[in-house]
Amino acid sequence: MPPIDQELLAPSELAETIRRKEKELEELRERLATWTEKYEALPQRDDTLFTSISGREIEPLYTALDRLEAASDVEGLGLPGEYPFTRGPYTTMYRTRLWTMRQFAGFATAHDTNRRYKYLLENGQTGLSVAFDFPTLMGYDSDHPRSLGEVGVCGVAISSLEDMETLFDGIPLDQVSVSMTINGPAIILFCFYVAAAERQGVSPEKLRGTVQNDILKEYQAQHAWVYPPEPALRLIVDMFEWCSENTPRYNPISISGYHIREAGATAGQELAFTLRNGLEYVERGVARGLDVDAFAPRLSFFFDVHNDFFEEIAKFRAARRIWARHLKERYGAKNPESWRLRTHAQTAGVTLTAQQPENNIVRVAYQAMAAVLGGTQSLHTNSMDETLALPTEKAVRIALRTQQVLAYETGVPNTTDPLAGSYYVETLTDQLEAEAEAIFREIDDLGGVVPGIESGWFQSQIARSAMRQQEEMEAQERVVVGVNRFTEGSDGIEIDTLRIDEDVEERQKAAMAAMRKRRDAAEVERTLSALTDAARAGENVVPRILDCARAYCTLYEIRHAMEEVFGAFKEPVFF
């Protein structure tokens, strides 16, 4: 119900308007009570839970009464592109520019993935998103003993600048936006990317894209770390500092709720943990002496899009409102760009099923629509076969076409935030906001994010939520089509899957051996030693890592040079 503009009404008119509004609300309460009696006397389905996937009770009906405790429409909603950005971060949203269609891709060698990238760009993709193999995610070279059997299996193997040059060969980095999903050794891969752009003649200020670089969620959910929390946070702030001066169009971090949700968190936990991690990064930047407005406009986010359609839409809307309020009121940011939460989204990999994999196409389509109705700036749609293997070209093309049908055939992008004013969506938005703020207070009581990680609090919260959801599915209280109900036809389904050549690891090792022979060994030693000295002295290490990259030092060599100073992280046993 819209607020009353008291300044435009005379006292007598104001009093009469208030009486009329109160009468309308009382009449609504009476009608709702009568309706509730009828509703409760009628039979209801017993084949499902009337709760969200997060466990939130869903009322059978939402009305204006559910919004009485909320902020006024002007304060809580506003207009698209205006504080607090509930209705969208930009004024025109998709009427000016569609979201970036950015398919996550990477497998085998850099040469193999380069071919896939060119295929995707030729088929209408508008940005690239790099998936690295597990050794790269952990900071190991392809020829390291711990990489055995994993090279190129779940992503592309990148062990040096030479690999990064090959990955983007023939792809102009001043024209294509590039996202890289890497965390523990993110600063190293970012420097490989900058150096590869230099080899193309592209200066850093022309680069567009994002590196994930969100180490806090690694300790909480995904476990791909290298260094302990404090030095890892220092490296992230080093990137904030360097990027604010050198790559104004590139986002040095993508604060990720995706992996938190995939590990089993609820929508409310994903929202709260992600935003609180973001605020932790802000605090670390400010503590370094950086002006919040110098780096906050380049902070971006990455959220999961799960199956609960309306809850996911509300999550995006609540996230923008919370971030805007905290940056403005708590941290004193004055630039509206610092208040404006921008996000990438990816459909929920954890919802994909190996049984009846074609059903995944339908799941992904609904999730993609929720992301767009929620106002995402970038979107990856999962392929139907990703529970079985890395996706085939056919599966990737269907996933990309899903976004294109959504963009050009459904009419969904034609108006901004079309579900605004829905009693249900607005109530969910308010509820998720309140839940996030309550979780913020719990984290503050623990002493902050790092103490929460070190005590295992985040990990245990996520584990409990994951266990509840699994129990509901196994008890068939939560239906998963083709898995615990409607399973006819699940047996015997075969679809083509992508197979990684067995010789990938040997090819990668051979290429690395040749590169090691060609490079200047003395320059390698000099740049690595300078990096260790800079880490020990507390200097910003980005320039030193760039020197190492240009000298063709490898990923593990650079990792190890800093590990001598920072040490390695070992997670305490919590369970």
C-alpha cells in the first residue's frame, strides 16, 4: 500500500485519509479471516511441503497486510537505477543492453579450450568465462606430482603465461569481456592474463571482466585455498589497490555466493554469508588506507539461481538493497557506483540430475528466467550433461540458446522488475533482508568472518542446511522429478558426453618442458627472489608477480615464492 504524502494534505484531509486507510485495512483483515476459514476447511495436497527449498514457511496467500511492517515503497523500492537499487542497478536495464551471456568453459589444454571459445563466440556468446582444472585451482603446475591424473580433466590447464597466451590466441582482449573462476592463486592467474594482453598490444586499462578471487568462501564452502586467511586477504587488497589505478574496467573480485549455495546453504544463508564476506573485503580495503570509493565500484558479485523461482528473484532484490544501505550508511561511500551491486548469476549445478538428463534443460530455463527477473548483469546457463562429464558442444549450444530464447522471444526483458509490487515477492524480499541482517549480527558476535571460519561456524551452518535438504529429498517430502518420483524411463538413457584425451597430461608436460628450456633461467630466479622479498617487506606484490609472469615463471614457482613467507593453510578438524 503506497505511503501517504503528508506534506500535500491539510490536517483535516490527512486525518480523513488515515481513517479511510485504516478502515480499508480492517475490512481486508475481516475478509482475509473469512477466506482463511474457507481455506482451512478444504482438503490440501499431501504430496509436497509447502515450504521453500530453504525451509521457509509459505503462506497460502499474501496481501497488503504482509507489507505493513516493511519500509515505504519510496524508501524500500524506489526506481531502477536509483538508491537503494531494489528494482535494478541501472535505469534502463535490458532495454539498453541485455545481460552478458557468459558460458563457463574450459577443458584439456589451452589450445583445446581456445577452439571452444571461438565456437561459443561464433554462436552468439558475448563474454568468456574460464574454468580451470583442479591443479590450477590449487596453484600446482601440470607437471607437479600432485597434478597426476587431474590435468585438464575438470577445466583448462594453465601453468604459465605461455598457456594463457595460447588460451586467448586470436581473441582480442580489448573487445571480449573475460571472467576467470580462480581463488587461491587468483592473483597469479590475473597477472598471467594481464601479461597475455600486453603480448597482444592491449594495455591494462582496456581490459574488461572479472576474476573471482573470493578466498573467504573457499574456507567456508569450496576448499580451494593456498595461503592462510590473513595473508590471503592481504593479496586481495593488493589487487584492489593495483586494479583501482591500472584496470578501471576490470573487477578484481567476484564475491561469490554460488559455491556457498552449492555446498548446501539456504537462500538466506547464501545472501547473508556472501554480503558479509563482501563487507569484510570493504573493511580490509579501508584498513589499508584506500578510499572506499576508489575500489568499491569495482566489487562485483556472483549468485546461484536455484529451483525456488520466487525466492531466487527476491534474493537478488534484497541483495541490492542491503549492499546499497551498508555501503552508504555504514562505510560512508559517496559515489553511487559504490552502492550499486552488480552481479553475475549461474543456474544451480547442484539441481542437475544424472537421471533423465534432458529434464535439466527445463530446470535451467526456469532458473535463467528467475535470474533475469531478479535483474542479473551476466548469466551462465548450465548444460544438461554436466552431471556426467564436461559439456559437449551440442549441450553448450542448447544452454546458450536457452538464454537467447529468453532474451528475444519471451518479452521478459522488455520492462524492468515486472514483479515489483507483488505481495509475495515483496514480502519474500523483506524476509530475506531481515534474515540476512540477523545473520550479520551473529557473525559480528563471533568476532567477524575470519573467527567464524576458524571456529568452523560457517562450515557447520552450511552442513546442517545441506543435511536437512537431503533428508527431505530421501523422505520424498521434496520431489525431484526423475529421481525420487516420476522415475519411469530413467534406466537406459544414454547421451553423448565429452571425453578428454588420455594424452592431454603428456602433451601439457611436454609443452612445459620445452618452455622451461627456452626461458631465461637467470631472469626466472631474479624475479622470484624479488617477489619473495616484496612479500616479506609488506609491499604490493602485483608488480612483482607481473615481472615473474613476463619471465615465464610457472604458477607453482610463483605460488611457492610467496609460500615461503606466508605459509600454507591447513583446515582445522571440525566434524
